[in-house]
Amino acid sequence: MKVKEVLDVKGLACPMPIVKTKKAMEALQSG
């Protein structure tokens, strides 16, 4: 598996890491 994107959510208060992860996953193409 190759890494296409790294999402750094260190230091963010909940629920921001979850929100940012969801948006990043939606932006990535499947496959």
C-alpha cells in the first residue's frame, strides 16, 4: 500500500480530528 496523503491532526481538540479525517477521505479517490 502506498501513502498518497498524510493528515496531521495532532494538537486539535475533538471533534476536529474526526471532521478533518472525514473530509480528507472524501477528497481522496478510491482505489
